Amino acid sequence: MKIARQGLWLLLLWALAACSRPPLVQQQSYVFGTLVEVSVYGAPEPQARQAIAAVLTRFDELHHQLHAWQPSELSRLNAALAKGERMRVAPELAAMLRDAQADSAASNDLFDPAIGKLIALWGFQADAPSGKVPAAADVARLVKAAPRMRDLHIEHDTVWSDNPAVQLDLGGYAKGYALDEAVRILKAHGMANALVNIGGNVIALGRHGDRPWRVGIQHPRKPGTLATLDLHDGEAIGTSGDYQRFFEAGGRRYCHLIDPRTGWPASGMQSVTILMSGAHAGTRSDALSKPLFIGGPAQLAATAARLGIADYLAVDASGRIEVSPAMKARLR
């Protein structure tokens, strides 16, 4: 009887320990025009929820700071640039613009946040696309004006442009920047294990218990995933695709990823996913997936090599999948 009671007591202790184990805490929100999910593992729920709330508050701040077509610091800057005026901006925005300039230069301007006027012309600076193909002459006029990030001058925190056609749209940069900010905030709150997903742009912190965080790469045309991937601490994936913001007209799909060289939506790819690690992994995974998508399948390997991207998975317009050797070794 004594042994039985001792066994029962040990069983109760095990059950209580299992019940007190910190849960996986998750919260969703809608920011940057997409669904956001923050997951924290292995921390007491009150602290985890406090950390997640801080992340979502920061996301909301960035959303309102960087909005391209509603009142924001960025829209005020665009108004000043259009008038040929100089404007002093927050140090954080000045740093973002310098970083985006560097990424633009490295990509031979395939990543070009200065083409906001083209994005607006195609109806993508709205909550839902307008669904109208603009006049070819209007597209050609903006392409001829050649707005580029190199037209910007950033002296201390004062910004101006030599080219009044420059209109900034950081939609291809902000989500990645927000991922890095999320990691910074989570660490500051003592969170060691978390996963942050902003519309398919994902970054991992630590692990999910005894295994890495596992994420899926969405199929651009079918429900479900192309493959799954284990993300290790500090790694991020960024996906550029034609399946989230697009419209169809005349039997053709027009996506929000505009080729600065032609002024027309890029049409050579269905999706490109890249894996990045190290400093600013979130920002780079977002920004640098764009030149691979816009450059198209013929330039895929060369563009990836020039940008130092070893891990990528791409689906071209015909549905053909191309995976780099480094990424292939990581996929399930």
C-alpha cells in the first residue's frame, strides 16, 4: 500500500508539472495590410502576452509611420519631394532610407522603393486593387522620368531629391524591418523562443521546445504548401509572389510587383522565397526577394549570387520550380 501511495504521489507530481509547463502563446492581428501572428513558446503566459502586445503596438506605429497613401511621415515626405523641398525626418526613417538605397543599388535598381507613382498608377496604393490597366502612355511617361533611390539625398536627417518623380513606397521593405523590430522587442522582454509571421514573411527566435520552428512555403496556385522548412534561431524567410495583391483583366494577371525598367507588373514568376540569417535577416529577406522575382527566371541564379543569397526557391510563370542546392538541403 505504501509503494502504491508513493507511486500515486509521483504520478500527481508529474501531472502537476505537465500542467504548469508554459504554453504556446499566440496572438493574431491585421497590420501592413496582411495577417500577422506572433507565437511565443516556453514563457509564462502573462509575460508572453505582454511581450506580444509590445510587438503589435510597434507594428501599428510602423504602419502609421510608413503608410504610402494615408497621412504618415512617409506621405508628408513624398509631398515635400514632389515640390522639390527638403524635409527633416525622424532618424529612424532616415536610416531606413539609407538602407533601402543600399539594397536598391546592390540589386541594380530592381528593388526600387522610389516608384510609388507607378504603384499608384496601377491602383495598388489602396486597400484593394482598382482592377484597371492604366494607359500605356501614362506608364511610359513615368518610366521615362526614371525615379530611383539614388535620386535621394539624405544629409543627417534631412531628405530631398533631384528628381520630383520620386515617390517613396516602402511596402517591399517595411514588413521585413518589422520582423527585426519584433525580435528586438521580444528579447528585451526576456522571450527566448518565438516565431513572427507577417503575411508569409517569417523570422524565428530560439526553438519550439525540443525542435526548431517549422514553417511552410505556400504554393502560389494551390491550397497548401510547396514544402516545409525548419527555421533556426535568427533565420528569416521572405516571399514575393503574384498571388496576394493582384487583379485580372483580359485574361491576364497583374500583380503589385512592378518592374522599374518597364513600368509593368513583373510576369516571369509566380513566387520567390529566400532564406536569410545574420544581422537584419528580416529586412533583407523582405527587400531582396523582390529583385529575384522581378528579374525573372533567366536572371535568377545570377541575381541571387550578386546579392549573396544562397537559399532560394522559385516558381516561374509556367509553374516550374527551381531550388538552389543550399535550399534543397533544408527543405522537407
